[in-house]
Amino acid sequence: MPPATSSSVLRRVDDEGDIAKNRNAALNDPRTVWREAFRTVRAETERRSAPLSAEDQIVQSMSDASPTKWHRAHTTWFFEQFLLVPHLAGYRVFDQRFAYLFNSYYVAAGPRHARPQRGLITRPDGEHVGAYRAHVDEAVERLVRTASKAQLAEVLRVLEIGLHHEQQHQELILTDILHAFAQNPVVPGYDVDWRPPPPPSPTRGFAELPCGIHTIGFEGAGYCFDNEAPAHQTFLQPVRIARGLVANAQWLEFMAEGGYATPSLWLADGWATVETEGWNAPGYWRAIDGVWHSLTLGGLKPVDPDVPVCHVSYYEADAFARWAGKHLPTEAEWEVAARDNLLDDAFGIVWQWTRSAYLPYPGYRAAAGALGEYNGKFMINQMVLRGSSHATPPGHSRVSYRNFFYPPARWQFSGLRLVDYVG
Ligand SMILES: [Fe+2]
């Protein structure tokens, strides 16, 4: 994947962040390779947090978003709870109260603080969370160094889950602080040097997908989350998929033609949300002297018509597709097209809504225990997004990756591409 962004803050993670890429080396010297992967991922969290003040790191702008300080502590608790406590003999828990504060949704791991109230936790302060991270970092490295041969495979399995988990939170650090900044009348920028990803490839038009039976889902070597498996067969109708993403220029046309004021374009729940929320443009857009601006990680910028539209909900993506006389792809159509290299800008720009409900693949069973809660229990009422965004850490994108959010959500870096059915 090419560099996802030209941000001075976001750019610095290189291929070391690609955990899977180090797998061959790991066969020879797994302890060193995984220690380095651990250091790289943990450092990236701190690097993304560094531009944020102590005040920035406390704020929680809505119940769906979490404070930066909470993300830093929660990812640390994850290693403590699932790796150190069960596997490192004599490990001293940093603070017994933190399990209550920083457990997110793992019922099997015990009681937890109410999610909408994470922004009220001013203590432990950021410095203390830093000490927590250092305490756990030292212990994880000690475990990787000293685990017996019999222990090592399980230790590294959980470590790898923890690293991918932390990378997911690295993206959330950015999406959540952007939402917080959007509530601030002076609209701060996260990184004044941030620039949007390079303009999308000039290729336009649609690519035809071969009709028939295809295999989707993860198979082979490397890491995947449990929701990407089992690989299975699926049948595709004749369909053409847009090579490119929907751009702001097209969205402005949709708006100019009354897209946000035409109930017949919307699902009932979508139209109810338009009315309740007063939506008349994508998230973070505001008109200044008649010119549309958008809040980005670099601050408030004029909307660039050539850039893919971002911060649209499923409801908006669905209404746009109807207005365009097209459809959103299913996740199977998206994945088949991506596997055949038919998509431009599949990764690193914006997540792309599909019209697939987030459901278990045939034969999927969540694992037993708390880690089985990671994905499986959320397979209801959400829609799948594919690809990755400019905030996704390098090495965290793959063709079988299934992201998922509720239909009204638009604080993620979410956009769309279209499909058209043949005949
Ligand atoms: Fe988490």
C-alpha cells in the first residue's frame, strides 16, 4: 500500500508497522521480531497522541467516541488482562482499579465503567497513564523474552491480537479527536501540516465482475480477525463496479439537486435521521461565505471537488446511490473486485460502505472466553465497510478486512463507491 497520507505526524510509521510482513523473519527469531513489532505499534499510539494537549486527551464529545487518554490506557489494559495476567508468572497488576476503568465491553473480564462517562475520568491523569503504559511495556517485553518454548506460541498469538487491537484504536484516536474538535467553534486542527491523501487516480468508469461462484473471506498465512473467516463460496450476479470513489464534486451535485430534501431518495430510518439531525451536507461540512468547507485533520479547509467524499453515513451513501441510479456494492462484490485488482483507491483514502449487513460468515463461531467477545457479539444492526482510510495504520489493511458501524455513523473516515447491474 502506498503511503496513506502526507501528514508529518502520520507519515512516520513505515513497513515496520506491517506486522504480517515480518512473519518470515519471525520463524527464525520470533522473540526479537515480535518485540520490535510491539515497540513499533506502542510507539505509534504515543506518536498520534503527542500533538494533543492534556485537555484534548480528556474530552469525550459523544458516547460513541472515547478520550485519547482512555484509548492509551485501554489498549494497555488489553495486554495486561489478556496477556500478562494469564501468562507472566508473578506479574504485578499496575493498579487493580484500572480494570474497571479501562475494560471496554468484555463482560467476561468483569464489571466496567459506563462508556458515555469516560470523559469524566480526569484521574489517573495522562502522566499516570504514561507510567501504566511503561509498566506494561516492560512486562510484555519480559514475557516475550522469558516465555518457555511451550508457552511461546500462545503468548505470541495473544500478543498479535493485542497489536492489531491497538492499531484499531490508533485510527479511533484520530476519528474521535476530530469529532471533538468539530464541536469547538474555533475548529482546531490536529496537525497543521496534514494534507489529504493524493487525489484519486484519474481512472473512471466501471469494471465488469465475472458472474458466477467466487470465494471470499480470509484464507492462507498471516493474520486476520475472526470475523473475516471462514472463507466461503458466494454467487455474484453480473455486475459492474466503479473503479473510483465518489468524489465531492458528485456529492455537491447531489446536494444541488435537493438530495437532502427529497424523502423518496431515503430509507425511512435515514430520512428520520435527516430530519432529526438537520443534515444538509456530509459530516463536518459548513458553508462559510457561500463556500463549503470541511473539517479535516489539518483544520478547516475548502471542500476540494476532486477529493473523495468523506464522513457520510450509510443512510447518505444509500440515498446518493439511489439518486445516481446505481447501488452500493455488497461486501462480496467489493472483495471479488479488490482481489482482481479492479478497484482504484481501495485502501488508504476512505472506508467504503457496502450494502451488506454485518453478519457471521457461514460456519462462523466466536471463540470461547472474553476474547470471543471481540467481534461476534456485534453482528447485529450494523453495516459493513471495506477497504481502509487515510487514518488506518500501515499494515492494517487487507482485502478480507470487515469494518462495521451503525447506519447513522459518520464520524469515521467513510465514503463510497457504486455498482451497476448488467441487463
Ligand atoms: Fe478495544
